[in-house]
Amino acid sequence: MYDWDDKKDAEKRAQYGFGFSEVEQVFNQAYYQEESDSYANQYRVVGFASTGDLVTVACEDRTGISGNEYTYLATFWKASPSERKRYDGQK
């Protein structure tokens, strides 16, 4: 299960032409994962969105009020050349 901020989704759709619902597809295929340097509980995932774009997604695993676990998609961007290289090296 995935969740994200709807306002951030609208901003990303305006910026890239797609949003988190396309990006969550990264987890349905091969991806590269690494810990975040900036946030202790976040990690980054590099993989392909359903649009065919290679993206980097900042995520964190959370537990909801009812006790259900989900992945919160904090933000995403198109993968940089160095992120692409790391992804290609991990496949």
C-alpha cells in the first residue's frame, strides 16, 4: 500500500506530466534502493515509472493509526546521470 501528499502530486504532475500513481509502479519491477543521506528513516528507490521514465523516489515505511503498514512516497524526480549509472550497475 502506498500513500502521498495530494498537493505534492499535483505539483509533480504539472512539472513532469505524471505523478505518484505512475511512480508507485517502480516497486513492481527491478529497482535499486539506497539509504537517504539526509533523513534517517527515508530511503531512495531508483526505477522505472509506468511512463517509462527512470525516476528516483524518496520513501519511508510508516504505520497508520489502525496499525497497517504502508510506504509513504515523499517526493520523486527524474533520475540524474549518476543515479542512472547506479541503477544500471545493479540490474
